[in-house]
Amino acid sequence: MRHGKKINHLGRKSAHRHALLSNMASSLILHKRITTTVAKAKALKRYVEPLLTKSKDDTTHSRRTVFAYLQNKESIKTLFGEVAGRIANRAGGYTRIIKLGDARLGDAADMCLMELVDFNDIYKKDGAEKKAKTRRGRKAKKDEGGVEDAQVVSEATEAKPKKAAKKSKKDE
């Protein structure tokens, strides 16, 4: 039984598994999204998220620590340059796993798309930035919502008489 064993061995010896995860992490950092199996993506998520957190602090020690995991100078440059700038104010959850639904033809493995969250422009609204949370976040939202609702109600009441006037003209 696997009581308390958190590592998915992926059917490989430890050296092979570390090489696999290192190469996948480098590819994810360089290309911002990769297609892989769900099991490998979950293992990669546990492997790469601490490295992304460490990249926020651009020191020689953190660069050397991350290089010990990745062994790729190009991915280190990209990670500490472009990627670290985008994830600087994110508290965690840097990756997203999207299940594709179709199975691989050879072995029917479930496939997925793994991507860095801040590099997907599809999910971002046009020019909308998240506001920093405050202690009175709920109260501020209620006040804003109340104003918006009042505007919508006033617009709706203005629109209704116009429609009613059009209907009365048609009746005549």
C-alpha cells in the first residue's frame, strides 16, 4: 500500500524522473505552455511551483538553487527575467492544468495542456487589472454595486416608456 507516499514515480527510476521533470520544467518556462499527460503535469506542478516562487527573489543564491534543478541557462534567464516580472505580485498558483479530453492514441493516456497562468491572454479582460484587496473589500463592493444597480434601474425605467409608446402607436 502507498500510505503517506506523496511522490508519483511515473514508472521511472529517480535519476530518470528528475531528468524528465527538469526538461519539462525548462520547456514550460521557455514556451509558457506544454502538452503532456495528466500524471506528468501533476508531478511537474509540484516540481516547478517552488522554483517559480524562488525566482521572485533575484539573488545569486536563488539563481544557483534553481540552476541546480533546471540545468539550463536559457530557461534561467527567461525565468528570472520575463517570468519573474509577471508573477511578482501573485501569491501562488502559477500554473494551470487544462484537461484536453482526448486520449493519446498509443496508450490511451489522458492528455492535458499545462501553462503558466499569467501568460495566457485569453482569460484576461481588456485592460482590466485586479485591484488590491483591502480590509473593507466587501463594503466597497456593496457600495459600488448599489450605484451600478441604481444606474441600471434608471436606464431600464427610461427605456420602458419608449417601448410602451412604440406599442401604442402600433395598436392605433
